[in-house]
Amino acid sequence: MRISLEALTSHVATLAALEGVEPRSLTGDEAVAWLRASGQVVQSANAIIAALTARITDLSSGEDRTHRFARAKGFPDVGSLVSEVAQVPRADAGRFVTLGQAMSDADAGSSDALTLGGPLEDGTPGAADEELPLFAHLAQAVARGFSAEKAAVIGSTLKLMNGATAEIERSLLERARKRSVSQVRVMCRAEFERVDHDGYLAHLRSLRKDRFVKFWDCDNGLVGFNGRLDAIDAIPLRAWVEDTVRDGMRNQRDVHPSERLEAGQLAADALADLAVHRMGCQDGPKSAQTTVVIHASAKDVVEGKGAAYCHGYAGPICLEMLSQLAFGAEVAPAVTGDGGLALFLGRSTRFFTPAQRLAIALRDRGCARCGAPVARCDVHHIRFWSQHGPTDVDNGVLLCSGCHHRLHDFGWEIEVVAGQVWFIPPAAFDPSRERIPACATRLEPELV
């Protein structure tokens, strides 16, 4: 593996024009452009850090612990060394370790040493007909400015996936370029399930052994805690807490601002209430009623194998696991036909009717504009109730509070055509007023 500074040098040279500029003199668009250029420098530097991390990882491997480089330098692992020496957060150091391993694997599988940092721009993968080993396109993309965080997600997915190919790698890279990190996670998990369903199922089941919750006493008298849960435990808990927070935020709209609780405080109170109810009632808490929507096709349900999607988990969950969740408490399976129409909907108590809210949540999968979780959204009339708009599914859309206000404040229009939500921008935003699909529609290729 050879390191090239061509990309880094080019990006740094671009910033030379910023010398002596007063930031307050820049327009918003100019500031964004320079921010983008600065980000390219950071990403190119990240590629070098990842390559050097790969070498440190190699030196720190082996059965003889006394000769492991990271330990010899006084660090428990490579991630801790990289975090301390490169002055990056521990989570970022972990991503550099993942990327470094991918680069080493790509270098080992190539007949010629890979050169990191070539002339291509914006993290574009190499030519489609270029024969490179698995992870080589990923390594080259990072060297040319592709997001290290997105690359770590893709790299870890490819390592877990049986049947991963360079073609799949290139496809994930290309689709990830214009998506957020959270959207890339969903995309990668969906691709993992599509290519290797049995492997994905085994992976989800293996995560359960890594669950934990830890408490500790803080110096100021508070009690801190953190932890991780597998999907089966996290989905109902997350849905219940977020629904409780959402209801709490709504119920204090008329409370004086000085007495209102923040979302984090409401979430803490919800967990405390859950424990108190459990301690005082053998049947567990009954006051918190929520619904988890499980979205699966009728064909997959009949066959008992396939992918399902549910609010509260970023990615597909295997149908084989739903027996652990689907009829435990307040869970509503939502089986859909080939056209995506709801054949069965559970019950809940929300705006519109219970079935209508579930149907709209199933269609929009969160805020239709930005993709925020269902628990943070309300169903809103597209044509206002005050303007004689009907309360039906085709006149309802799921929006978070921020998007709801932005759409109305700036004159956006919404329409539902054949079960798909579309946003029509104001002329000031787009003179042609070309329709923009809802978030769920934009992500549809990654969810199939």
C-alpha cells in the first residue's frame, strides 16, 4: 500500500484563496463552499490516518501479547492509541481501525500495491471495468475524500456479508455519496439482508450477547447510566419512551415556559415511572400504551422468511425473529399486499382514527419530509380542516413539528398520488416547482 498526497495537496491548495479572508465578509453560499472545501481536506487526511492505523494494527496483532505495539506503548488497544496520538474522539478512532483493516485486506488481495490518493474527485469510485479486490474501491474512495464514517459502515457490512463482491461495494459507495450516515446504515443493512438473509439473521441474533446496562455514581450526586440493546428488546422500549415523550411535550404546551420539561427529562421520567410501576404491580405498567408497527409483505409472512421493517429500528429485521416480538404486548403487525395497501392494522389512540394513523405511519415511515422517527411526528391535514379538508388517509401526512412549520411558513404544497406523498416547492425555491418525493420514496431502492 502506497500513500499519495496528491488529493490532500490539491484540496489544501484550494484553501489558499481563503488566506486573509474575514469570515464575516462571506455570504452564506460562500461560507458553505469553503466549508465543503475544508471538509475535503479533512477527509483526505482521514485516509492517511486510516492507512497508518492499518500499519499499527498489523504491528499490534499476533499471539505474543508482549510484542504487540499498542500494548508496548502503554495502550490497551489500537483504538485507544489512535485516539490519543491523533487527537480524535474514541468513536472516530474505531472507524479508522475498521477502515485500516479494509485497506490492508484490499492491499493483500491485489497483485500490485494500492496507491491511496489519486486524481479522482469527490470520492468517486474507480472505473467499473477496473478489476480490484474487495475493499479496494472503498480504500480509494476514502483517499479521495469520501466520508470516513460512511466508509466504516460500508466496510463493516461487507466484512459480515457472505457473498460480498466488488460490484456490491461499488454500488453501496455510489448510493452512499448523497445520503446521510443514518440513511447509509439503513441502506447497508437492507443490502446485507438481501444478499445474505441467513447471515443477517445470524448477525442480529448474535448481537444479543452484547447487550448491557451500566450504572455509576456521578460526583454531583446524579446517577449515570448507559447501555446497548438488541433490536428485539430495543424496539418496544424505544417506541414506548418516545411515545411517552411525545405525549408529554404535547401536554405541556399550555405550561409556562419556565416549568416545561425538556425531551431528555421526559424520557428519564418515563424510565423511572416504568420501574416504579413494575415494582408496585405484578402485571407491570399499564398506563403507557403504545404501538409498534411491523411492516412486511403478505408473501414473506406466508413463507415465514424475509425482511420486515418497524418503527424504532434503522434497517430490516428478519421475520424469523418476530415471534419474539410480534405478540408480546402492544405490537401491531401491518401486513401489506403487493400494492402496499394495508390488509391488517393494529389499534392505538392517536390523531385521526387509530387505524388511519397506523396506515399513514406505515406509508410515510416517519416524517415524510425529513424522515424523523414516527414517535416525534403528528398526522397533519394536507388540506386544512378549517378549509373543509376531510380526515382521511389521503389527506393526512406525517410531519415532525419543524417540517410542519417550515412547509406552511414558506408556502410548500403537499399531494398524495397513488399512495405516494409528494412535496411541491414554492416558486421562490424552484421556479419550475418540480415535485419532490417523500423521504420514504427517496429511500425505496435501498429498502427493497
